[in-house]
Amino acid sequence: MAFRCQRDSYAREFTTTVVSCRPAELQTEGSNGKKEVLSGFQVVLEDTLLFPEGGGQPDDHGTINDISVLRVTRRGAQADHFTQTPLTPGTEVQVRVDWERRFDHMQQHSGQHLITAVADHLYGLKTTSWELGRLRSVIELDGPLVTAEQVAAIEQDVNEKIRDRLPVNVRELSLDDPEVEQVRGRGLPEDHAGPIRVVTIKGVDSNMCCGTHVNNLSDLQVIKILGTEKGKKNKTNLIFLAGNRVLKWMERSHGTEKALTALLKCGAEDHVEAVKKLQNSTKLLQKNNLNLLRDLAVHIAYSLRNSPDWGGVVTLHRKEGDSEFMNIIANEIGSEETLLFLTVGDERGAGLFLLAGPAEAVETLGPRVAEVLEGKGAGKKGRFQGKATNMSRRAEVQALLQDFISTQSAEE
């Protein structure tokens, strides 16, 4: 027997009786992304208005006597409802469904049936799987390539059928009914019990399915195919939105368009050209800045080399710069007797460092410098460079280098 949610997908609340309630645990994903285990109860009802996940469709959300149901799963011919409050077997309860979520799932699932049927009819593209996602849905088509022209034709056809207000009906067939052989489907679950549900879009498609659906394609409002992505081997993923998701997508897109219009000081039709001009200007500025930074590195190297403080340990920190900037300085100086310690980045946060000088000294000191700066690095041939997370400890590095030089001088 089908559940109440399958017999009447538009029902929003009804009364039923608790059959059983047993302690259980539910594994969920917490706000920090880590798995959490919740203690609660698995409740079985005589019938349910809340769809248990299956057939590519997530489960419904809702309440039993105003107690939140956190998960609904199917177990053979019954549905298990996970709650954190126990319910007494034999008592009558009121079940309510989260209608916004339910209707969204109805729109996406019926939309998938329609797209699947049209893609098969027009181009022989078979659906091998699908996923009803939180923001978008994906149909996996059995083909390595679906062209933009094919996508446009599929989208046009499905929306024409929505405007034709084609009815969608659900029937139950027994396993031995000859009509079962004529119905499209990918097989039944191993624990399937009872008759087979068949969802039919008049004149378009008949398909075995356990999910909740609209009763007329007009309730889909509109379908928008966002495009395709390469799927598994020889498969193509078709991404789509149906119904209210299209309206929400348009609202977000319109908000972005208004923001860009204000920022770019031009109409939406000129946004792409304006962004291209900004990109070209940015590339030119980056190129000019890089050339200036190189010239500055050469000048800094000359100043350091000719400074009265030259020798022993020479240090320099700049907020702006990169690895190339530091290497140009080291190349221009070219000294093998002096330890050169260069850093760029946040004075008290993250940044880059370079240690240059006598090969043996750099090989010894490099890992210790990285450790003091709480970073990582590598080196060869008198250079050791890497990333640091704590530039505030630069003075400790300088003291370390000075101690090394003093020890070397004393030994000589």
C-alpha cells in the first residue's frame, strides 16, 4: 500500500495513529561540517504524510503533534520517523508537512520526469540517474556530448508541454500486470513491497516512481536548463531548475545585475564589455607594477650592497613584494659571505621569506628560520625560501643569524 503522501501529494496535514516508538540514533552534519550523532526515537505510524527519501528525492520535513521530524526513511512497507521526543504507541497524532519543501520537491521531480522523457524522445538520450539538490537538480544522460542546440530544443519542448497543461496521474499496478512491461523504469528496490506506482504524463511518459508529483504540468510554472557538465565516463550532467526555483534564481540574478549596474555605471547590456575593459586595465597596471617592483628591487640591492652596515647579517622587510622581488635583490647582491634575510607581507601576520648566503650556513639555518616564523620552506645552492605565518618573530630570526655569525667568527 502507498503512503498518504504518495496517494495525495497535495495533502498538508492529516490524523493517524502511532504504531511503535523505539530509541534510536541519527547521524547528521553539524554547523561546523563535522558529523554529529543525535539521540532520539524511531517512530512508526499507521500511515504517513511525510515522504521517506527514495528514488532520487530527499525526505520531507514536518511535525508530529508539533514535534519536529528530523529524518524520514523507508523500511520495507513502513516509514521510520526520527524525533527527539517519544510518542506513545496507540495515540492519535496530527501530522503536518513542510509544504514549501514538499511542493519544491514535487516541482523538481515532475520536472525531471518531463525532461527525461523529452530528451529521450528527441535525441535518444537515456537518463541513467538524477539528483534533487538543495539549490539545483542534475540529470545524468547516457551520452558523452549534449550540444547547446539540443539543450535549447529540450528546454523549448518541456515548456511548451507545461503551457499545454498536460495532466499527471498516478496509478498502482500489481507486479503481474502486463502493463508493467510497457512502463519505463530502472528496476525496483530489493525490499519493495506491494503494488507498483506508475506516474504518467498524458501523451508523454509513463514511469515507475515512488516520489511525490504535481497533478498537472501547469504547476511546474517553468523549467530552466542552466547548462551541462561533463559527467562520468561517456555521461553528461544536465543541470536544471523548475518552478519556484526559477523565480528565486531570477531574483538573485536581478539583484546581481542591479549591483553591477551601480558599480560599473552602465546598463546591463554593457556589463560584459565594461568588465573586459576593467580586466585589460588591471592587467596593464599589474604589468607596470611588476616592472616598477623589479626596478625597486635592483635599487634596493644596490643600496644594501653599498651601505656602511653591509656585512654579517643584512635584513629587509617590505609589506609589498613577492618571491621574485626577493630573488632579484639576492641575485643583484650576489654575495656569498653575508647572510641576507628578506621578508615581505604583513609585519605581524603571514608572509614570505628568503635566506641567502653561504651554502652550508643557509642549509643549516634555513629550517630553523622557517620554524621560528612558524612556516615552511625549502632550499638549495645558498637559497632557502618559504611561507611564514608569524612575521612578528623576525627579530628572533635576526638574533639567531647574528649568533651564528658571531660563533663562526669566534671559531676562526
